[in-house]
Amino acid sequence: MNITALSTTELWLIIALAVIVVAGIVAWLVLRKRRTERLRTQFGGTEYARAVKEGGSRRHAEAGLDERRERVESFHIRPLAAGDQARFVESWRRVQARFVDSPGGAVTDADQLLRDVMTTRGYPVSDFEQRAADISVDHPLVMENYRTAHDIALRQTRGQTNTEDLRLAMIHYRTLFEELVGEPQK
């Protein structure tokens, strides 16, 4: 192809095509960056990084996070009624009081109480990983606390914790409890 043999119109068409291709690539990159920023903001840096690590690539992780969001949007998540909220707050007080005499039992009770709160709010509570993934959509800032507390609870059932570990689990469970129960009533 001889450039000098091309007409002015043909040169302008080639330049226009090149501009369109470059603009398309730039637009694609900008959209990808915005998607990444939106997902990092929605799920928090820790949960986003965890998804990338488990997904093996950013593309797979982001697809998985989008699937989580769509899954949770299909649920009928609702705030707690005043009576439910009061009942759960009272249950939490009893769980915390039990910690003095039975730290391991209190951690187990706290885990169960959180599952009860999630069920009442409308979250499915199948296995832990699915439950954590679902909760991460609306409550990303407390997810690492919840995962840590659950890990301690599992280690407690195997006798691999001490009282300080169990105290830490209760603190972590409390952050999620307050997030789920302390939301405004409707």
C-alpha cells in the first residue's frame, strides 16, 4: 500500500477509523476502571482483595462480586421491626453476660444469634461462606470482623482457643450485630 497513492478522502477515513478504535479502547478502559472502583467502594478493599485472591484474576473476581450483588438484590432484605430489634438486643445482652461464666458457649450463642438476626432480616443463612458473601454486599466494613469471629468460633469447637481469642470473637461479632440490628427502624 503506497500512502502517496491514497486520496485525501481515503487518508481521512483511515485517520477516522484509527481515532474510533483508539476512542473505543479508551472508553473500554475507563469503564473497566469505573467498575473496579465501584466494586472496591461497595465491597471495601479487604473483601475486594479477598475476591481477587480467591478468583484468581480481577476479571473473575469482579464477575463474582457482581453476581453477589445481583443475588442479594433478589432477596427481600428488610429492617427489623421494633419488637424484633428489642428482642435481639435483649438476647445479645444475655449472650454477653454469659461470657463471664462460659466464654465458649457465649461465642457459640453469638454466632447463632447473628444467624437468627440475618434470617429475620431476610438473608438466607446456608453455609458460612455464602452467608458471608451475601452480607458483604450490604455490610462490607464488618466482613473481616465476621470472618475472624467465625474462624475463632470454629477453632473453639476444636479446643484451639483461649479466653482472649474468645473475647476477640465477641468483639467482632458485636460489630456485625450492631450493624444488622442498629439500623433505623421502618
